[in-house]
Amino acid sequence: MKKYILFFFSTLLFQNLSAQDALPLKGDEIFGSMRARHIGPALMSGRVVELEGHPTNAKILYAGAGGGGVWKTNDGGVTYNPIFEKHNQSIGAIAIDPKNPDQVIWVGTGEVWTRNSVTVGDGIYKSTDGGQNWTNMGLPNSERISSIKINPNNTNEVFVGVLGALWGNSADRGVYKTTNGGKTWEKIFYVNEFTGCSDVTMDPKNPSVLYASFWEFRRTAYSFNSGGVNSALYKSADGGKTWNKIHNGFPSGKLGRIAVAIAPSNPNILYSVIESEKDTDKGLYRSDDAGATWKRTNGDFELVVRPFYFSRIVVDPKDPNIICKASLNGSISKDGGKTFRSIGGGFHSDVHDFWFDINNSNQIFGCDDGGVYRTLDGGNVWEKAKCIPVSQFYQVAVDNQSPFKVYGGLQDNGSWVGPSSKPGGIENRDWVSVGQGDGFRVFPHPKNPSIVYSEMQGAEYIWRVNIEKNQAKTIKPFPEANDPKFRFNWNTPITTSVHNADRLYCGSQFLHKSDDMGETWVKISPDLTTNDPTKQQQENSGGLSADNSGAENHCTIFAVNESPLDEKIIWVGTDDGNVQVTFDGGKNWNNVTANIPNLPKNTWAYFIEPSNFDKNTAYAVFDGHTQNDFKPYVYKTTDGGKTWKSIVTADLKSYVRNIKEDFKNPNLLFLGTEGGLYVTIDGGQNWSQFKNNMPPVAVHWIAHQREEDALVLATHGRGVIIVDDISPLRQLTKETIGKDLQFFDRKPTVMRENSGFGGYAAMGEFVGENPTSLAQIVYFLKSRHTFGKMSVEVFDQKGTKVADLPASKSKGINILEWNYRLVPPKVAKGKTIVRGGFTGPTVPAGTYKVKITKASKVYETDLVLKADPKSIHTDEDRKVQNEVAMKLYNMNEELGYVVDQIDNLMPTLTDISTKLTTSKLKKQFPVEAMTKEMTALKETLVVLKGDNYVGTAEPQLREKISGLYGEVADYAGRPSNAQLANLKVLTDKLNAAKSKVDAWKNQLSALAPAMAKAQLPEVKSVRSFEEFKASDM
Amino acid sequence: MKKFSQILLLTVLSLVTNLTFAQTADDVINKYFEATGGRAKWAALKDVKATGKLKVPSQGLELPMVMLQKSPNKQKMTMTFQGKEIVQPSFDGNEGWNTNFMTMKPEKMEAEDSEIMKQDTDFPDAFWNFKEKGFSITLEGEESIEGVACHKIKLTKKPVKVDGKEEENFSYYFFDKENSVPVMFRSVGKKGQMKGIAIESFLSDYQEVNGVFLPFTINQKMNGKVMASVVIEKIETNVNVDDKVFAFPQN
């Protein structure tokens, strides 16, 4: 019993301790209406790997990106929209059902151009509603789907080529077939665990005839092999039941990657591009007898270059002798493959696929490492689609400017700086190039906004760029006399310091430090890697085609971070699995790798995040995918690396590349995974995927802009994605989430001032979304509000209601925006519409009361508006502006009331006029003259003819007051003297009009008894100003 | 102005038709009609007049509006702006029209758009007698909407012609599993730049009107961003709206 009591208390104690923090909310229960915004850019776009058109509608084309999902154009390539937002963003193959081309689309995930940075798919998807919804139809371990071929006679019969695993063996490779539209799959052809199906093609006239190429290949973190005795091309003439090698005329010996294509207009003609042992027999082969015999026709550079990356031939659907070959620069043959020319200008390099327009073979679409292109002249000149932001960032950094700038490097597309906000939206033209080649890590100098550090692959160059003066100095460290050769990772770590603005770190196998912006370097570590010589044989890498690009450089430092609390503490992670830390600025290093529990040996130490709160605390993430291990590894140490605890839960589904600790709440962590962004609000006890306008794209890096509290994500496929203002996540506690409604504290809203100019992107150009400039009211709802009224009102300090907002009602965090303006004035009714009727005056800075009424309960909070500290206006200027704007606001309405009174009086007076039959009566009641005067006056008050465009009439008082009001209300500062003088003129005119109306009213009151006596219709008193204001008309 | 009228058009096109709203494959739909007053009450609805405001918070716009709907497929949305009535749009069962913002005069929709409206306008509800109307519904699993577990129903109407080509006409409705009312419907842009773009209308503030529960607030979002809200203050039923008000004005 005693034992039990002890046990009871110990469990109670344990539960108390852990229960204090655990916040088991998940997904949209937390995030509610928080959302990410995408800023691209699409200027350079990114790797697009697959194109597939609609079989009968030439305006529709689908483009699959290496890491950025599926994009569809409905207009022949002017605009593209993403249609695969909730699913794996790495695309292998796309196919359209020929019988139901508007409805049924297949997407096989997992890019097949197996470069070092390629990611992993998760099976095959099908949409039956034109891409609105997708269902995963299986093949979950296929990793890379190379082909999808649909039997045109029976579209439930689909053949799928699975290339499969890149980093390990897999029995999931081969050719699969379904006969029931994807419900079940049968593996109909398999070679072995290391040879995958790289291409399947189908005879369009006889769907029983299939060709399939198989490729033996393997990548490790430090090598690549293409080719072996198992690579081969096969044919089946019986719908995939039996397969035979068709190598008559092929090179002997080991083969590498083989592409195969069939001429749609003559299925006897086949093309195959072959990687082989000897240079003399590599290249293009052609068969004119459906694969029975082959002849080599061409071995030019573009036909043989990098088969693992470029292995696609596309044949003109109308002419069997016109073929396009994807390659470094792309080439085209018009004579059946005998000779080739380059595909011409306008294309980025590294071409992956083509698509011929079904009606016009001079219109060809192509894709490459820089997006999607279109030619109208048969492949001479190409224009780029400017709206596909599938850029693949490796890293992102931010600065402290306002608006802050974003820095980062891209796969094959250099290094860039762009704004996080821009009037009219962030356009392609707003990005500035700060590096060539492949870009990786880019950092601003912490204090000098004109200095940027950037690099290209393998630290071939590290630059210090002066963006103001347009200078770039190369500053990489060189080995000293007794140093071994430096080994730099493809994605070489460089980083700056919060302690010393001129400091820069750079990692080879050693850690290098410079305190003078890269002019001089000091080696502050020994070789921190395992220095395993067997992993340093890159000159032998590539297999049948040598491929020593630097992409397989290994035994290098990959992660470097200085503690924000102590510059002597530096954490280093290496690609071969070491975690090293120094506590004395590099004099002594501790290899703490062995202290990390349950971490497979040599798992890539991808990122280490020293804590913002405690010197001995750090987070480390490891990426095992290059060892064919896709598990997440996230650890925390609180004792300087002596012990580590995993903070992985079952919520995490893929491998991890980056972690960011909030700088205010140590329990708030952000995780960049291969499958998207994850957030924990309880120190890693529960993780939730952030899905609001955030696809499950690989997040390679996370930066936190502290002033704005913006989380800035380097995605490897969808450009830069920003979650503005993560501060509500800090305020989620057990207590707040238990309440029906809980307001969150907000920083005062800075009232942004701008000219309203900006934004000139053409149709078809991507425009990145801006952060909101509106005030936000943020609250947490325990459950969604569905039944009964829920209102949100804002009051000023006098208790006057200034806004009535449509409530946000989601479970979780709700963000409601207010433009801190009053509703526009009620202007006079005229023939046309006026600017002032669109413009509400900005309310003054100050504290406002927000009141939410939900059912019978009332919740209140304060909302503070603050003038922009960077404003050119003084408080006094603003005061004058507000007074004048409000005066004009009221004048709009007063004039509206003047016109309303005339409009109300006129019908009766006109009626009376007709009843004044004698000259005596006319003299006694001068109503006719009055109506004439009224009409004349009204004509000077409002425009009563013309339209809102070029048929416009001369402006009258309404147009003038409204125009001046619009000018004053839309400028935050003091009105000009001219405007103030004009105000006086308009005020006098308005007063004169008011006086006239009052005089008529008085005159009519005086006449009323006599009129009644004369049995004339009664002139009823007009409605009040308040009634006029409250009315819709 | 152009932007504003685009938003307006968007809002109205996908929203007016669904002022009264629908729910599962047969079970879900039956439950929906039961939970919102019962089929008898729904059957008694001949027309509806909703008065409220169209709000575009990002632009500070707040326009008084009146939405009229009449059996079987007439509708009209009228907004008041600077003392003028702007119709966006009206549909008399055959022909649709809008007020031109430049001239403030009515202009007919392209004939093809009127044909689309014919398909898209249902009273009292898209799911009311859907079988007789030739529509089909399927239950497509569950989805969480604003933190609410929902049944997902695909509603497929008769095909419509878009740019001369026949296309499937479908939308998705999300019915709260617990209380059976739809909390969101997702329609898809059919033409031009909006083609293929999902527009989500979130329904809330359900209140009883003569025995039928109707949503008084519709927040319309694209990519999670609020584009416009319709906040209804009053709904009147069976007010005997004259057919003439829906027709294209002759003068």
C-alpha cells in the first residue's frame, strides 16, 4: 500500500509538472485565421520539371515543379495558378485523362531529376474535379514517379513508372498498373532494389504496346553513381504482362539513364537517349521499326550531358522528325535526330521538359531550372512566364530596416535582396541581385545596410557586396602554407554575429573567423569533421558520366551559430554528423555527438540554434535523408551539450532542416521540415503544422524579424513565405485557451502613411502580398461562433462608435482588421458619384475601445493607434489635418442635407404652383419663383447630368467639396495653404446655400396659415439632419 | 473602382444564389433541412427579402444592400451608393443585368453568363429538390473548417457552357457534423482570371426567421483573406415580391 501511495503521488507529481505546460491544441484549433503570405519572387522562378497539356484544349497546360507543386494555366500561358496546395510539392509526372480531360488529372509526386538537393514524393494523386481536390491513390513509398500513362480506350487502366528511392534500396520500384482508376495497384514489372523505372511510354494507337526504361543509380551524401548492368530498355506488346529487352543496336556494356519517346504521328518511330560507357556510343538512337533495331544518330554535347538531370526527348505530335531534347541549354532537331541546333534565346539553362501546342507546333512550352517558357517561332526565341514563384531558397535572412528586407540564395538562380513590403505589392522588379551561380546563404551586415555577404556553390566565391555602390569583392579564406586543402560544402556556411557587426564566420572542415568583414581570416578550430577519406573521392563521382560539380563535397562544416548570449560560445554541425561546441571562442572544442541519444551515426547536423534565454541551452536538428532515413531528429540540450533530449513527437512527419526559438517565449519553437512549417507552443510536447495559405513545402531556413515579429521562411520551392506577427502564439496558455473569448495584447498599431502610388505589374506578373497596414484585433475563440449574433464595435474615448466590423468567428486565433477610418460621409445625391463618397477620414492616434458582443456576453479591450514615428508630419500638422478633414466631412453631409431638403420640398411646391390659378394667388404665394430659385440653386450644388467617365459635367459645389475633402483626408499631414483658402471659399458657398434653404423654410412657415386657408396642399416639414443621416437613401 | 466592382461581382455571383443554404449526401441534406426548421417550413418559402450591409473592410466600404430572391430562380442584389441604387446583379429567371458604374444605367450580361446564372440561381436553397432539378450530391469525406469538423458535400449541377465549351458545374459545402448547418461553401471561378480559383463563403450568425434558420453573416475569403462580408440585419419572408423588379428595366 505504501508503495502504491508513493507511486500515486509520484505520478501525480509528474503529471502536474508536465501538465503545467502541455497545450494539446492542434492545427487550426490554434492558428484560426492567422495566415501566411507569399512574396515570391517569380523573377527568376525555379526548377520546373514536368509539363503536360490538355489533350483537346490548347489553352490549358500543367507545370510541375521540383519543389513547388503543380501550376495550371487556363489562358495559354499568360497566367498560372497553383492547384496542388495541400499536398507534396515535389512533382514527378502529370497525366490528363484523355476521356475526361476537364475533370481527371493524375499527379505522381517526387521529382526524377536526381540532383543532390532533390526532395521526396509521397505517392500518386488523382483529382476528379479539375484540380480542386486531390486524393492520394497509393504507392506511398514510391518516392519518385517518373511516368503516368493512361490507356485512352479504358482510362481506368493506368501504368505508372516508379523510379523510386535515390538514397537507398527499395523494392517499390518498377512499373505499376491499375485497372480500376487507382483503387488498387499491381506491380507488373520489377528489376531489382537498385534499378528503377525512369520512363514509360505508350503507343498512342495501340495501348498494349509499352516501352519502359530502367536505370541503376544511387546517391550518397558524398557520391553519385549512374549506370550498371541492370539499366535497360524494355518493350511489352501485351499491356505489360511480358517485357523484353530491345537493345538491338544499343551500346554494349553498362548503361546509365535511358530516355525513350515515341512519335505520336508514327508510333513505329522511337527515340532513345542513352548513357553508356564509351563516349563514342553515347547519345541519341532512333528506331524506325518500333524498337526492333536502333541506330545512333547523334552524340553532340547537348545529347549526352548529365543524363541524370536531363533525360527527356519530346517529339512534335504532328511531325515525327522534329524532336526536342532537354539538356544544359536544350536542343532541337528537325531532321529526325541527325542534326541539332540550340533552342535559342531567352531560356534559362538546365532544361527538363517540353510541350508542343496541340494545334500549332511552332508554339512550344519548355521548362528548366528557371521556370516555364513559351516560344511562338518553333523554338528560337522564348518568353518566360513571370508568375510562377517556385524559387528554391536554401536560406533566408532579414535586416532591421523598415520595411525590412529579405535576403537569400536560390538553387541555380543566384542570391537576392528584396523588400518585405512595397506600395502596390512586391513585384519582380523589386528584387536586387547580389550573387551569381547557385545562391545559398546571404546575410546583411548587421549595422551597415549597404553591405551584403553572399556566395556561390562550394564557396567558389564568397562576396562582400556593396549594394549601394554596386561593388562585389571576393573574400573567401585561403589555406595557409601548412594547411590541407579546404573542403567547402556545396551550401557553405557563412554567418554574421550579433556581438560584433564586422564579424563573419565561414566553415570549411575548419571554422574560419574574420573580424574585419572578410579581409583577414583566422582559423579557430581543428578539422571538426570525421575527415573520413572514403567520403572524399568526389573526382570519381558520377558513374558512367563523370559528375564532379562540388555538389557531393563532404566531411565539411554545415551549421555555424554563435550564442546570442556569449560570443565565446559557438556551435558547429557537420554534414557527416558531428556536433561541436566551443565555450572559449574556439580555443577548445567539445565533440558532443556521442551524447545525443538514438541518433544514427553520421546523420547530417543540419542546424543548431543556441538559445536566446540560456547559454547552455541549444537546439539541434539532424537530417538523415541522405542515408535513406526520413525520420525527424530534433534535440534540445540544457547543459551545453552534455545531455540531449529529443523533442520529436508523432506529429512530425518528415525530416527536419531548421529550428527557430522565439526570443520572448522559450516554449514557442518553429520547425522547418521537408513537409512544411511546424509550430509548438509547449516546448515540443505537441507540434502542429501551420497550413493557412502555407503549402507543405520544404522549409530550409527560418528567420525571425524581431521588430515586426514576422517569421520569414526560406522555402525550397515556393519562394519566401512570411507569417506576419507571430506574437499571438506567445500568449496561448492553458488559461487563455480555456476561455470562451480571450483578447490578445497587441503592440500599438503604427498608422502607416503612403502616397497611394505604386503597383504597376502587368497581367501575368507575380505580385507578392504585402503585410497588412491595418489595425488588428486579435482574440482566441474556444469554439467557432455559428449561431446568433456576434458583433465587433470600436469606440473612441468619448464613447462614440467609430466602426462596426464583421466579426471573425473561427475556433482558435482570430485576426480582425480595421482600417482606422470612419465610414465615408453621406454625400449629396446627384447624377454622378464623387471621390469623397469613397473616402473615410482617418481617426486620430489614441486609445480606442473594442467591444465584442457574443450572444449575451460583452468582451472589451483597448486598441492603440500610434502615429508613424518615421512620419514627416508633426502632431500639430496632424491635428490640423484631422480638423480640416472632419470639417469637410461634415460639409459633405451638410450639403447632402441641403439638397435633401430641396428634393423633399420641390414636389409639394410644384404641386402648389399648378394650383395657383389666379394672379392674386400667385402674388400672394410666390411659390413658382421659389421653385425656380431652388432649381437654379440645386444646379450649382450638384451635377445633374453626364456620367462618371468622359461624359462628365462641370463640377458643382458637391464635387468641389468632395474633391477637396478627398485630397485632405488622404494626406496625413497639414493641408496646403491653397487647400485651406479653397476651404474658405467652399464654406462660404455652402453657408450661402444653407441660408437660402433656411430662408425658404421660414418663408413657407410664415405663409403656411394663409396657404391652409386657401386650401393649398400643406408643405410638410422636411426630415431632420439626423433622419437624413440614418437613412440609406 | 475596377477592383471594387470585381470584388462585388465575385461576392454576389457566388453568394446571392446561396443566401439560403444547403447540406450531405442525402442524410446530411435531410438533417440540414430538419435542423433548420423542417421541410414544411422550407416549402412555405416563396420569396425572401434580406436587408443589410455589404462590407469590404480592407477598403472601408460599407454599402446598404437589399437582396431579393424569389422562387424558383429569381434574384436581385441592390446596393445604395451615394444615394443611387446599384444592381449587382439582377436575374429574372432568364436574363441577368447589372448597373454600369460609369453611366449608372442597366446593362445586360453576356448571354452565356445569363445561362450560367440560370444554373446557379436556386430558391429557396441549392439543395432544395435538388434531384428534381437534375443535380447530384456526393459525400466526400470530412474536413475541418474554422476548427469545426464538417461533412464535405459535392454538389454537381447541370453542366454550363463557358467560353462556348460545356463544363461541369460544381461546388463544395461543409456541414457542421454536430449541428448540421453549413459553415462554409466553396465555389470555383468559371471565367477569365478567376477561372479555377476557389472562393470560400463562411456562414454564421444563424438565426430563426419564421421557423427557418438562416445565416445572417457571410464572410467571403480567397486564400484565407477576407474579401467582403455581407452582414444581414433583417430577413423577411413571403413579402410578395413582384416579378417585374427582377426584369431588365425598359427605360
